[in-house]
Amino acid sequence: LWGVDKVDGASATIAGQIVCTDAGRWPVQREFNRRVKRRFQEEGVRIFNPVQTIAIEPPVPKHGSD
């Protein structure tokens, strides 16, 4: 059974199984990902890479209380 397992602000998780041999796992996975990517492009579904920037500024020295 295939379906959307989870959706949040940055991703959608699709769950399912494809029967293959251990040796065939990676080629099958790459082909599946390639087909999903191509279909998303055809349908205009855009995938963003979420970026988070954290700026840590040094503390301001206190004057007069040295």
C-alpha cells in the first residue's frame, strides 16, 4: 500500500514497498526517486531545501562596572 505518510512545512513522506533483491535495492531506489522527481517537475511541484541561519553575536562588554 502506497501513500503519503506525513506532511509538514518542509517535507512530505511517501511510504510504500517495492519488492526487489538486496543487490537490486539501490538501482530500484534511484529509479524510483528519478521518476518522482520527473513527475513533480511535470506537475510544477517545487521542492525547497529549507535553510536555517543562526547568528551568534559576541556579548557587548559592560562599561563602568569593571
